[in-house]
Amino acid sequence: MGLVEDLLLTLDKKRPRPRSVRPNPYLEGNFAPVGREGDFPSLSVLSGEVPRELRGTLYRMSPGPRFEPPNPDLYHWFDGDGMIDAFVIEDGRVSQKNRWVRTEKWRLEDRAGRALYGGLRDLARSTTIEGWLALGFSGQELVGLQAQAMLGKGPSPEQLERILRAVDRSNTSIQRMAGRLLTLVEGSAAHEIDPVTLETRGSFDFGGAIQAGKGGMVAHPKIEPGTETVYTFGYWGGRGGLSYHVLGKDGALRLSRDIEAPFPAMMHDFSVTETRAVFYHLPAVLRMDDLESPNTVRWQPSRGARIGVVLRDDPHAPVRWYEIPPCFVFHPMNAYDDGHAVVLDIVRYPRLPLFDPGGETMNPGIEEYPPGLLVRLRLDLDTGAITETVLDDAPCEFPVVDGRFAMRRHRYGWVAARLWPNCGRGIMNAIGRVDFQTGEVRYRNLGRSTYTNEPLFLPRAKDAPEGDGYLITTVYHADEGESDLLILDAMDLDAEPVAVVRARQRVPYGFHGTWIPGAG
């Protein structure tokens, strides 16, 4: 280590650490990190019976910082280290275990015994010199990056790749593909997990086919029922565009192409039909040239919004862009072809939620988010005309369908929903079912101070009709500080729960999960 590095480390140790100005909602209640790992056999069934035909493991991802964040005021929900909760179900019995995903960032902080890295809102300001040096930056490079920032210039692509390793939390989703169980977060490498022990086997890049430096892959690859072909993409942080990939069941790369876009945008998810891939390029603008900003994602509706449609299996097909009013989409429910049109069921927000509009202040309160509504868009590919139907006026998120009908016309869908007025300490306090044939939307209100994570649909049998099965999720009782595993009849949300199982350890509000039959 040279003189410059020694000087920077000395100055960094003398730098005053920020103190919390007000409570951060993402560090309180059921957003708060659990803080420990454990194995918990033989959970108690509080009511009902766990169906004997359910044999497998529910894996859930949630974010939670291993150590106190460098700047608690600027900590964001997306910044937490990835934590896996697994519920193993067999012969009517349930066990639970949880483990952190041991990314490079996690291992470096574990070795240091403290947080080294800031997050989405304070990466440059809160990351320690020790943290930057651990990623291979020299003292001279760090001084140069500071000078570039003052001139309004961002890091080089190679530097950006190293910077992105500092924000690799692998905390968003967990899926099985290419014969492996992988945790995912946009912009970074996937991490392979042992499906039984939950140990992290290491990062996985599909034999070099999907590079973190080119956007990695988003947390929502689409896996075609039957063929298990994987469709995915990663968006670029330094300039506008994305890299689109198609992988075989074995993980071998079948197709890869770059797609240009007008500006760098956060593109969390996309849609795939039996013939097309659909991208949502919306004005949540990435500012990787301004890492000193309190927000690297800014809402700039003047940039416009568009939907890109391309033949999914043709490496040379042109991308057609369709302009739409400014909005934001975290998650589509499903998509399918309808003659010369595509039908897109999405949760649409009037603007980017979870961040303040200008990117200059602290986290907004949970109740300040704009509502996301379930909307059906029908895009005529010949004329470009878009017709929309707002399916209900209840704010919702985490939309799912019967996975056997992914990429095809579906009748039923399910959401986590927010029914007022009793939703003051969590995000979603109801579960809804949508019948797209009749237009009926029914909700199960979970009661006072009970909140749900994403529901997943499990078919009763492989050949069961669409929708005939169970919804499985975890719920949190704010008054008790306890979590339950909840199993419902997917077609009759008004009925008594099929089973309620008390978790031995609280399951935080998180993002996405997956069910793997026979695993665990």
C-alpha cells in the first residue's frame, strides 16, 4: 500500500459518520434486518392442515443489512444484503432455515466486521476508502474519480464494473434455471445456492455468457413452460440500452444481442410471449456519471416513455418502439400474443415509486408512494394503437399467474394488494384474485396489522385446470412481531386458510420467491 492510500485511509477514519436525523422506515418494523441465521425444524401448524400433495421448498428473498449502514438516513430497501428463507414442506410437516447470500461485498464486510459500502443513494459518499481499496482501486484512481465527478464525468466502463461489485447484494429473486438454484439482482452476477444447505457456491455467469460489466441479468428471467428456455436481459448503466439473451435448458447461450435505447434507464422487468420479447424503457433515469448524487435513479418524465417489441428468437429482427405516456412498471403479470397484437398485464405507477421525485431528499414515507394499479394494455403491432383497461382501483404489487400459463393467454391472476384504511405499518394487507374472463376481482383482507409478501401459485396437480391449486406466502403480524406461512385455496380466497404455520423466525418484507417441488 502506497503513501496516497495511507493518507486516504487516515482521512477516512477521521471523517465524521452521519447520524440519523429521523427514523428510516426501511430499518424499522418488518423492514428491519433479522440479523441472524438459523435452522428451525418442526414448525407449529396453528390451523388447518398442510396438504400432503405439497412436497418441496418455498424459497424467499429479502434484503437486510448485515451491519448498520454507513448512513442510516440514506439506506434504501434495495440496499440490504440478500437473505434466503426456505420453508421445506413434506408429509404435512414444515421446517424453516435462513442464510445470507455470501457475495463478494458480504465477504469483504464480514472480514472487516463492519459496513464498507454505501448503497443506491450514497454509494460514493458513504463507501469507505477501505472498501474501495478492497475492490482494487488505487489511491490515485480514487482521487481521479473525485476529479472526474467534479467535472461531471463518470467512471470508465472497467471502473464501473468494479463499482458495481460494491452494490452486489443478490437480494431480489431466487430461481431455478440451467439445473441450478440462483439468486439474482439486476446489474450483477447471479449466485449459485445449494438447494438443501443454502450455502453460497459462488457467482455464476453461464460460462462467461452473461457478464456483470454488460448489465449482468435482471432478477426476472422468463422461463418457458415445457422447454425451460430462459429469456433474460441486462440493462446498461453508462449509456442507454440493454443486452438481450436466450439460454437453453442446459444454460448454453443460444442468442445474444445488444439493443440501443435513447438513455440509460432502470428496467427492472420485462415481458415475453410465445413469439416476442417486450421491454419497458421508462424515464427512471440512471445517473452513473454522478455517483455523488443522493440518488443514482431519477424520475425525468420529460425524457419520454416507450415499449420496445422484438421477435424473441430472431437475432436480427428490428426492435419496434411504441411511445406511451410517462409511467413506471416494476412487474408485469403476464403477456401473450393475440393475432397481430400483444396483450400486457402490468402493475403501472404514475411515476417511479420508492424514491423521491427529484432524488434530492431522504426516503419518503411508505404511505407517500404513488399507487400501482393493475392495467391491461393491448398493443396493435400494425397500427401502434394501444388500448388500456384499468382492472381495479386497489393499489397492488407482485402480480403472478399459474406458471403453466406463462407467455400464453391466462384467465386468472393474483396480486398482493393494499386495502385502506388499515395499512399503516406495512405495504400490502390483502391478497387478490383477478378473473380476466368475467372481470371479477376478489380480495382477502388479512385483518388488522397483518401484511403479506408476494403470493405464489402452486397447482394442485400437474394436470389440474388453470387456477386449481394453492396460494402460498408469508405474512407478518405487526402487533405480535411474528410471521406465519399462509396457504390459501387459490380459487376461494374467502374460505378458511388451508393451513397457517407459525414461523420460528420473522420473515422480513422482501421481494420474490420460488417453489421447487421435491427440493430440500
